[in-house]
Amino acid sequence: FMSEKEIALEVEIGAAFLASIVACLASQPGDVLLSATYKNNNGADDIGFGSTIRKVYAEGGVGAFFRGLNARFLVRASCLLRVAYLVFLVVL
């Protein structure tokens, strides 16, 4: 059916896709906190990391730290799949 080269390429693409998902999940809370810090600062003195965490948590619990994750998945997945398709066309 498929050569070893084709199988290896598909495994690499699959691994990259899974790594992208893990990276999204791991970095999303930090990005939400960074955005909340800039949004809430408004030129005032530093409001503090702890107070930003409490404010985000109060707005929506643990789920609030993952706001916007769907859009992030779509962007990463679509970019990764485009690059993978391009590599597939060029290599094979």
C-alpha cells in the first residue's frame, strides 16, 4: 500500500499535529493571563499577577483560562495542515 517513506511522513505529520494540540493547551492559560494583565492595567500601577489570576478565575472559573482555545486550535491546525500538505506535495 504505502512505502516506508510515506508512512514515516504521515507519522511525522501526526506527531506534529498532536504536539500542536499539547502546545495550545499548555500555553493558553498564560496567554489569557497576559491579555488580562494588559487589559486591566490601563496605565495604572502593576495590579499584580495574583490579583489577575483571581480576577480571571472569578469571571469564569477554570474554563476562563481557556477562553479562545477554539480559535487558537483552528489557526494552528489549519496552518499545520497546509504546511504538511505542501511538504507532502514537494516530497512525494
